[in-house]
Amino acid sequence: MPTTLRRCPVCAADQESGQARTLTVATDRLLVTWHLLHCPHYRADRVLMDRDG
Ligand SMILES: [Zn+2]
């Protein structure tokens, strides 16, 4: 499955500055988003993943 890197619109972390990442499964690809640890968007994603898992 192809992997696409997305830049977080909240903390704007990228592959080099990011400290954590989240994976999202789309229909035909994996979306990888990097975040800083204090990013509220990252924390929200973690909550969603915890509920799923
Ligand atoms: Zn972020």
C-alpha cells in the first residue's frame, strides 16, 4: 500500500522536526502525519486510536 506523508496543519511538523506520528488508513493508501508531542491535533488522534484499539 502506498504511503503518503501529510503535514499537520496545526503544528506544521514534518519528517525531520516531528516527534510523533499518526497513521490513517485511507481507501488506497496509508497517510502518515508527523506532529510535535504537544500538538493538540496529535493528542486528538491518539484519543481516537485508543478508542479503536
Ligand atoms: Zn500536529
